[in-house]
Amino acid sequence: MWILVGLLCGIITLSWYLLFIKKFSYWKERGVLHPPISKLFGNLKQTVFFQKSEGELYHEMYRKYSQFPYVGFYRIRKPAILLRDPELIKDVLTSNFSSFSDNGIDIDGSNGPIMANNTFFTNGTEWKKNRSQVTPSFTTKQMKLYFPLMQIVAKRLVRYLEDSRISSGGIEAQELCEKYTMDVVGTCVLGLDAKSFDSSTTDYIRFAKQIFSTDLVTTINFMLLSIAPRIAHLLKIPIIPKSSANYYKTIIDEAIKYRNDNNVIRDDFLKTMIDLQEKLGSDNFTSDKLSGHIFSFLIDGFITTSLVLAFVLYEIAANIDFQEKLRSEIENKMGEGEKSIMDYESLHDLTFFNSLINETLRLHPIITFLTKRCTKEYVLPPMITNGKSVVLQPGIPVIIPTFSLHYDSANFSNPTKFDPHRFDGKDDKIKKGSYVPFGEGPRMCIGQKFALAQIKAAVIHIILNYDIRVNDKTKTPLEYNWQELFLSAKGGLWLDFIKRH
């Protein structure tokens, strides 16, 4: 009997070792430093218990291991690595992209078909195919067609600000910008008027914000999908709430039916998708894939761009000298040839405007970290002098801490200061791999041109009609709400818009 008891104890001890302890020797065996661990939760215990976000923990790791090019850690029980060296990051994102071609987030297509075709979530050959299908919609030629539509919405935004009932007591910039970006994507993607300025909120915005809600259920779902995808897939957890997916699927289907029934031809994203389906056939380009691409454009163009635009308006309001310089640059450009409206080609000549947006993206990176996954063996340089090289194996998650890179004084002098002149066109001033608000390389944000264009359209029309000031309701210095999926300001960004005469 005692032999059986001893054998059972041995089996339990061995199982405990293999399941929990052995897993946490991965980095030690390879000579890679890592923070102290929890035997059950690795280095994400505080995230699991909602004490700190992943972004906060990565920022702490980045600062704690400031003498090293990278640091190991454990996402629950899975070994992962956080990169600190810009040269290494540049190599991962560009030169050796083939070894890190996946973003490291897996979607169960059967459980969330409308998101399964988003180029951010797809991997391998499927990603290449999806990317090639949507790329033609973001060319310069297509942007020239979108930009006048954006300006129509920008004029609607200016008229909205003229209502004293709206502007008295200040306006919360993020809510304002959500109305604008939803109307922009509505008209550029589907040719629909979302009527966001007609009421305090609309179903378009309500269902979109539901996707990024920070309620307990949604937060847990996102956490499981990020750090425990096998469990998420087993439990059939959707990437977005089904009510939101169904709402937008209905909107998209109705828009397609209306165009087909009424022979409507309009140069927008929906037309490019319909044309692509006719070219490839519905078997190769299914209705789910068509709807998925449209939905991705709607959502990606709404929430992230609205946050960036809100921070741009805040920085313009907080820096009056820069505001005057920006207004002067815009007025001078529009004065050439007596233009009454800015065209898309002219945006590239607004050098200070471009620098101001770049600096806003540096100081307020709404996506605090990027995730990659090793897809092919890659050799890291030694962590310490005279150390040994480290072979990254396929499947290892790789974290690129955007926020930390942007706030590192080794990359940007006086990093907490807002200074657009950092981006005055001298490329050698910015280390490659240290500034990655849109990512970099083949998988950088495909909607970058669209996002920047709609930001510029709004700012141009606002600044020609209003002086912008920071309202007293804004808590300064700004504090970030790290618990949100995308970085935002605690208490909101409250601004005053004063009509110019």
C-alpha cells in the first residue's frame, strides 16, 4: 500500500513539475532574464485580476530592464519576449518579416465570420490574400475620391459646433470626433449618412462602441482571446458581441441590396468590394468575406481615428503658438491659386501639419503595444556581453511596446514634451524602430492614409473657423486610462471652440 501511495505522490509531484514548474524554466535555460513569476499566472497575474493592463505591465518591464535589448516573460504559462532595442525591432518588423509574419491573435472563423477576414487577425497565405483584396481601396487614386466626401462631413462638423446649445460649457473632444469619424466611414464605405450629428448618440455609434466596451464580460473575453486563445476557442467566445456583428451585417446587406435593386453606382469602398466579388465569383469571394472587409473598414476607421483626432485637437488647443503656425500654413496653402477647398494632393505640402500629427501619435500612442508571433526560427543577439545567442522558436509571442519606445529618452529627448519639430523632415533624427504608431513593414496599418486624411480634413475646417482652447473640465496634466483597449484620457478631453470672425 505504501508503495502505491509513494507512487501516487511521485506522479502528482512529476505532473506538478511538468505542468507548472518546468514551463517556467524556459528562459532560464536560454540565459534570458525575466521578472519574478506567479506559478499560476506567469507575469500577468495583475492583468488576470484586473489590477493592471497588459500595456502597463509591459511598460514596467521595459523600464526595469533598461540595460538590455530584450526581456523574457510568461503570458500565463507561455514564454514570450518583449523587445527594447529599436534596431532589433526594425529587423523584426521589416528585414526579417518572414520570421514574424503573424500578429499572434487567432480568430475562430466559425464563431466570428465577420471579423475572421480582418487583415489584422488573419495570418499566412490568408493574410496575403485578404491584404491584396483591400489594398486597391487605399491607393492615392482612391484617396482622391474619398477626400471630398470627408470634407463634406467636416463642413457638417463645423455647422454642428455653431449650435450654442452644443458648445456652451465645453465639448468633450472624443465624443465629438466619434460623430465625425462615424459619418466619414459611413459615407466613404457604404455611401450612407450615419446622421451622427443629429442626436446625442445613434445605433451606428452605440453598437460600434459596444465592441470596445470595458464591461466585465467584454474585458474577460478580450483577455482570454489574447492570452488564452485555446480556452477562448473551446468556450466559443466571439471576438465581438453578436448583437454588434448582426447589426452591421444587416446594414451592409441592406446597402448592397439597395444598390443592386436601384442600379446605384458610387465610387466608394462598397463598390470596390462588389466589383471584386463579380470578378472573383461568389464562391471565391463569399458574402461573409465581402461583409468582413466592409465591417473592418467601418470599425477601424471609426474608433482609433476618433481617439487620435481628439488628441490632435487637444494639443492644438494646449499649444497656442503651434495653433497659429498651423492655421497660417493652411491659409497660405489654400490661398495659392485662390482655392476655396483643399485637395488631397495639397495635404502632402503641409509639412508642419504632418509634423504636428506625427508628434501627437508619438506622445499619445493609442495602441500601447504591438503583438507579433515568431513563425520561423530567428536568432536573437546575446542579451548580455559575452553571453550566448538565443534562438526564438516558432510560436513564441513577441511584444513591441509602442508607448515605452515613444517615451524613452534614449529615443526622444525630453519625451514628455510636445514638440512637432522632432519631425521636421530630417529622417536621421528618428531612430528606425523607435517610432511605430502604425506598425512598420508589410503588416503596417493598411488604413493609415485614410486615417490621416480624415484627421486633416476635420482639423482644416475647424481651425479655419474656430480658435480652440482647453476647457477647465480637462484634467491636466493628462492621465491615461490604461484599462481601455485603446489609450484615452481620464475624465475626457474637454475643449472650447470659439468662433472666429
